[in-house]
Amino acid sequence: MVQFIKHLIAIVLLLVISYSGFAHVKPESDIAIVLNELEQETQTITTEYRLKNKNLQERLAVVNKKLVNANRINKQVALLIQKDQLHERLKRNALSEASDISKIRYLKGLQIIKILYEKTLSLDHHFTSVATFNEINNLSNPNHYPEFAKMKDVISSKQDKKAGFNLSSILGDNIYTSVVHSIVSLFTSTSSSQTEKEADLKEVECILDFTLRMHNDLNTIYFETAFLQKSNDNIIIELEQLFVDFTKPIQYKTPLKECRNADDWDAVRDNLNGFLEELNKVISDDAQRYKAHKMQINLEFPIDRLLQFITQYNSHINQGAKFYEKFGIMLNSYENEKQCASKIPAEYKTLKENIKVSIDKFNTAYKPVEINGSKMKQVLYGINEYD
């Protein structure tokens, strides 16, 4: 029992050090760092229990050998009692080892949730900046270009009032009717020479070519980005609910958003410490072994939920990366970019650069969490495949 208490104190000290590290995890910490720490801490616990169990198993082998050769009843009874005690200590070690690994996995799971929350919030900010990018609408409609507006004004001032007609405000803002009306009016006008008409058209030909060719693509980028933003909103909601499920066993009831804004991670650590102290007490009490098993399950269940969320998060990031790769192809598809370089607005080039940067971010900052490696197996199942 004394040896067990010493071991318990050592574990508690180890966990306190780990929890202190959790309280100061930086939002920008990479998940790979957390998984490396998990691997090391899990390996430490596994090695420690392997050595302890090896000693008990060697003693058990000696007892079994003596039991075979024992002739007196009292000697056999003493050996059977000793054998039962050794079996009981092995069972207790198994429960303690599983509990210690669950604690580590639970702690790392919380750290992963915190990191993923920062990633999804950053991604939300990115989608918002693109989805509200008013220049997208301005880029795709020639009515927002000063050169085209000027040509329309000139045509309107020279228009034959008897033969011509003006568009309504609705049709006047429509890209297709506005362009058709302007060109028809330009070439049916009798107040300008053919040379003047060709010069006026030459002034806006790149604008018309660019907006008519890119209108659908630019609108697609706008609406599909809005769709991605909505998907990201759902991911944030799922992650916030995961945090509720994760912290329910330790009786921490503050929502993830409030916890983050108030930097309340110390309170999460305190609640976790209280839960672990109670778990350590019931593990050492044979009469409460069922309660200890139940408390351990309460730590295990949220980790399974984390696996489900990681799968969902990975799908979301992969989808976003594919969408932005498609956006990049769309924006690079304008075939007259070189000829019309002086007329194409700077916002178009800026948008192309933003999309390129976004693709890089999807492959780095927002990249999916690797769930096939040995480290993630330890998060989910407490298994080291190299053991």
C-alpha cells in the first residue's frame, strides 16, 4: 500500500506539471507538438507500469512454482492468498494504467480542441473578408467602371430622342441589357462619326470583354465563399458543443467562446484537478472500483466524440482547399489578360493573390489533422503501435 501511495503521488505530480502546461498553451501551437507530447507521456506511463507488472509477474511465477511443490495445507493456503494478492495488484495496476493514459489523452484532447477553435475562428475571419468583398460585384459589372459610365452619358446626350429610348433603372443596372443597349445606341446614333464610334468602343472594349467573360466566375467565387463561410459556422457550432461534452465530466459549464474570451483555462485545469483527485481516491478503494470505472468511461466518451469532429473538420478543410483551387483556375482563365493589362482593375490582381495565399493557408495553417498515424491512435485509443 505504501508503494502504491508513493506511485500515486508521483502520478499526481506528473499530471500537475502537465496541467500547468495546458493552462499556458498558445493558440498558435501546432497539433503535432501536442501529439509528440502525448507520445512521450504515454510512453513514460506504459514503461513505468511494464516494469512494475514485470516484477509482480516474476513474483507470481515463483509463487506458482512453490504452489506446485507445496505439500502442507497451511502452506498451500498461504501461497494461494499470496497469489490472489498478486493478481489483485496486477488488476489494480491495469486499472491505474488505463486511468493515467485516459487522463493524458483527455488533457491533450482539450488542447487540440483549443487549437482547432483558433483555426476555425481564423478561417471564419478569412471567409468573412472575402464574402463581403464588395469589389467582386464591382469587378464583374461594367456599370461600376468610370469609362463605361462616361460612354453611356455621352450616348445619352447625343441620343436621337425620337428613335432612341432609355432603359429603366432595373435594366440599366443589369450587365447584359446595359451593354447591349449601349452598343446598339452607339452604332445607331447619327450624331457621331464612324471613327468617333470606334474610338469610344475601343476605350471600353477591355472592360466589356473582361466583365462579360468573368462575370459568372466572379459571382461563383462570391457565392461559394458564402457557402464555405456557412459551413465554417456549422463547424464552430459543432466544436463548441464538443467542448460542452468534453468538460461535462469535470463539471466545467462555461461555453467555449466565453472561456476563450475570458482566458479561463486555469478554471478548466482546476476542475480537472478536482476530478482527478476524486478518481485517484476511488481507484485505491476496492469497494468503489465500479465508480472508478464509470469515471474513466466519462473521460473516454468525449475522446470518441473528438474523433468524429476531427473527421468532420478534415472534410471541411479539404472541401475548402478544393474550392479555392477551383477559384484560382477561374481567375487565371481570362485569356486576354495581357492585352488588357492596363484596363483590368488592381482589385482583380489583388483577389488573385488572396486566393493564392488562401490555398497555401489551407495546406498549412488550416491543414487537416492527420488521423492515420500512431500519435493519433494514442489520442483515440491509448495504443502505441511500436510496443
